[in-house]
Amino acid sequence: MADVQRTLAIVKPDAAGKPGVAGQILARIEESGLGIVGLKKIQLSDEDACGFYAVHKERPFYAELVKFMTSGPVIVAALEGENAIQRWRDLMGPTDSTKAETGTIRGDFGTDIERNASHGSDAPETAKVELAYFFNAKEILGQVEAL
Ligand code: CMP
């Protein structure tokens, strides 16, 4: 049976702040065959960013990461499709933009390991939690129970 999944995508402030880049990233998502079933542009507060990245709070880069993620608006998107989690991660490329190939989102639009243009959930359980962090059921198309 096809494993239709949902995942959270974030276009981070570095990419969302460059004219035309967010549009290119959203186009790549759609051209890959993934569906965009929820979408909004928001400004994260310190509290929002701290909560979202709470799993990293003991890491040395946490404070800088929160500062970066609140430095300008982000675009959050709910993506849907067969194996959506891995497919979105493949489109992004590795976390460190300096190691990401040309043709990947991080390779083309990111700068380094922190300013890496985009985020994606890493597993079905985290996708569920991360989607619910930014979207309520009415803001995502399709079946409510899949959220
Ligand atoms: P993301 O996929 O959003 O998940 C956690 C984020 O922390 C990651 O992308 C990077 O933006 C950031 N990050 C991860 N590792 C490091 C690091 N070693 N130094 C700075 N930032 C990092």
C-alpha cells in the first residue's frame, strides 16, 4: 500500500527574505509532485522558535538558531504525498548547505549549516507534532484525522 505522508516544510528567514526565492522553492515542491495542503507566512516570536527547536536547547548553536529563525518571516507549509518526508528531505539536501549539491534547495539557496534555507520533519512522529505546532485542522486540506 502507498505510504501517503504529511510533513512540515519551513522556508527559513534567509530564503524567505530573498525576492523570488520562496516562489522558486514552492515551485520545486509542486514540480516534484508533492502537494501543498497548508501554507502561511508568519513571523516567529522567540517563544515560537524556542518551543519549535526545544529538542536542541542544550546544543551550543541553540541561541543563534533562535535568533536566526526570528530574524524575519518564515513560510510554513504542510506537504502531502507518498513518502513525503523523505522526498522533501531529498529536495532540500543535507543540513549543511556547504555540503549540499547544486540543484538541492540548501545547495542553491542556503549559506552554511545554520542558514540553510529550509527545514523538514525527520520522521512521521515528528511530522505530526511539527504540523500541529503551526497548523490547526481547518488550515490543512484533506482529512482531519491525518493531522
Ligand atoms: P533544521 O533542519 O531546521 O534543524 C535544526 C537546525 O539547527 C538545522 O536545520 C540548522 O539550521 C541548525 N543547526 C544544526 N546543526 C547546527 C550547527 N552545528 N551549527 C549551527 N546550526 C546548526
